[in-house]
Amino acid sequence: MSVEIRKIFTVVEETRFEGGRPVNPPTRRAVAVAVIRNPYANQFVDDLSKLSDIGEELGDILPRRAVAALGIDGSAVESFGKAAVVGADGELEHAAAILHPKLGAPFRDILGKGAALIPSSKKRGGLGAPIDIPLGHKDAAKVRSHFDGMEVRVPDAPRDDEIVVAIAVTDSGRPHPRVGGLTKAQVKGEDGLV
């Protein structure tokens, strides 16, 4: 393992009541977060492949933890997302190098599919910065009921020389969706859009 992980934590959010009505079954979202050392803190390098390799490792570790936290098989995941927050001594490109080139393939392998692009966000922040993870249906980006997001924080991260990496998965869309559009029952999952 090339990634230096200071801590990992996993959170499950279960919504049982929304808009004055019960949610049955409850909607559930899980996020797994890793706080890692940034090997390129305080330095500019052209070759960020080490961070891409770290992304590949985290693309296997974090989704497994999040899916296990929901207590479901990876194929039952309905939506997904990823995010990173870089400490003050890093660059936004460091987050991009982790999130984009290699993280997606192992993530999709755990889910058994994932035709849609994995929604992502990246930013710079200090200790306790909110991590905003956008969510979208894993196989069809046009399923509006699954346009969502999840926020988490790590009180003691990122330190200046760290990166916080988070992935989120859900077992459903938003509670009581009613803004129309493609439904999950209509998903074909072939082109990532419908």
C-alpha cells in the first residue's frame, strides 16, 4: 500500500421522516472518508501519477467500507459520489489526480456496474472543512430523484499537508421525490445517461 492513511471513518445517515411524512422504507446514505498524507505538499511536480495510484487504492478501500456500512450488496447501491478537500500546502490538482484517473474503476467493480460518471467535487480547506459530496444515480445521470448530496466533516482534518478523500453511496434516491424526469424503473444503464 502506497497511501499513508492517518484515519478512516464511515458514517451512515438514515432518513425516516421528511416533509412531515414518514419515509418507508427509510432512505440511507453512507460515506467512507480517508485522511491521507499529501506526498506533494509544498512542492510543484509535473508527474502526479503517485496520487492517481493512491486514488486507485482508495477506490477499493472506501467503497467497500461504505457498502458494508449499508449492509447491502454492491449491486444494490443506487447512487454514488466522490469528493476531496486538500490542505493549505496542496493544490486542487492533487485532489483531481486522486479522484479522476483511477479511482472510478475499482469503485465500479465493487458495485458491479456504474455506467454514469461519478459526480465529484474538490476544494481546498482547513481543519473541519465541510466535505460536500454530490450524488447521482450510478447507471443513469438523468434520474432526477437521485440528484442529491451529502455533507460530512472531519474535525481535525485536513491538516496543511493532508488530503481528505470521501466516497458516498446510497440505497435509494431522495425521500419523497416528485420533480419528475426519468424514474429508476426506466433506467437502461447502457450509456450512463438513461
